[in-house]
Amino acid sequence: MLIFKLALKDFLSIKFLKYAFIPLLFSFLFVSILVIFGFSFLFNYFNTLFSIDENSFWAWLYAFHFMQVIIAIISILFSSLVIIFASVFLALFITSFLTPFIVKEINSKYYHYEIKNEISFIKIIFEFLKIFLKFIAFFMLCTLFLFLPFINLFIYYLVFYYLFHKLLILDVTSSVLDRENFNFFQNKFSPLEFKFSTLCFYLLSTLPLLGIFLQVFFIIFLTHLSYQRILKLQNKI
């Protein structure tokens, strides 16, 4: 709770609020484009699929009004799912460029921790590739449940949470920790406190615009959490 209050206080400062508007702006433009073209693309796809042959069963089925309504609903659902996940990970990607500046600001203000052996860029890329390959494997495995009602969407949410959690933790810890502590942390499971935090952030990220705007807060909170829980440092203010 103390870390939450500290992170919220930092986030509401002018400097960090300016940072927060950067991913919000870019993601909002991206979401607007997806909203305009995403639904139209899916609807046209289904329309073409059911209109190949006027004498076919699919064309006959599509002639019913209720089928057109169902197709429209499916288009909206899939478009919404794509838009939510795409906007979240785009905001996460944009915020990653701000993370070193956010960490530096927090460190200089509260912890004064000096990194002696910095993590190489190649090491970060290697960890990113490991995460992405595992995500692809999990995603392909989950396609086996694609046609099970309700379960499919729930499983995909879990898979994308894995990606969200791993990328967010990698982004923060690679800026906060030195090489030795980073390797130690990566070789063990993330503490429950980190998992619970990223799960809450993930659920917030599914809320349009709010989750995008709060990406900087997520970084601030996890930065404080990393300094205090991994490095065992105390707030010097």
C-alpha cells in the first residue's frame, strides 16, 4: 500500500503526467485507425465468405436477417479484441522507450542506487526473444481450444497476460537492476507480489484508454517495487 501511494504521488506529478500522454496519444491514433478499418475489414470478409455462390448453402444462410446480425456481432467482438490487445501492447512498446528516464528519475529522487555492471542490449534482446517464442508456442497450443465456447477467449486472455507480464517485468528490471541481480531474478519465478501487480495492471489495460494512460504508472509502481523488494533498498525521503 505504501508503494502504491508513493507511485501514485509520482504519477500525478507534472513530469510523469507528460510522459503518460505520449503513449496515450499514439495509441489513440492507432486505435482510431483500427476502429475505422478493422470492423469494415472483418464485415467485408464475412460478407464475401457467404456470398461466393448465390446458390450455395452459405449464401442461403446469410440471406436470413438473424445471420447478418450474428456476423455483425462477431465482427464487433473480434475487432474489439484485436483493438484492445493491439493498443495495450503498442502503449507498452512506446512506454518502454520512456522507462530508462522514469527509472533514472525515481532512483535519483528516492534510492541513489549505482549500477556497476549494466545489462547489455544483446542480453535484453535474447530475453525478449525467449519470451516471444514461448508466447507463440502457448498461443498455438491454445488454438486447440478455439472452438470451445467461452473457454477459448479466457485462455487467450491468459496467454496474452503471460506476454504482458513478462514484457513489463523485463522492461523495468533491465533498467533497475545490474547484471548479477538481473540474472538472478530472471532465473527464478517472479514473486507473487509482482504477478499480482501485473495481473491488476493487465485487467486495467483492457479498459479502453484508461489502461493506455496508466502505462507510465505501471512502470513507476514496478520500479519502486523492484528497488524495495529485489534490491532491498529503503526510500531515502
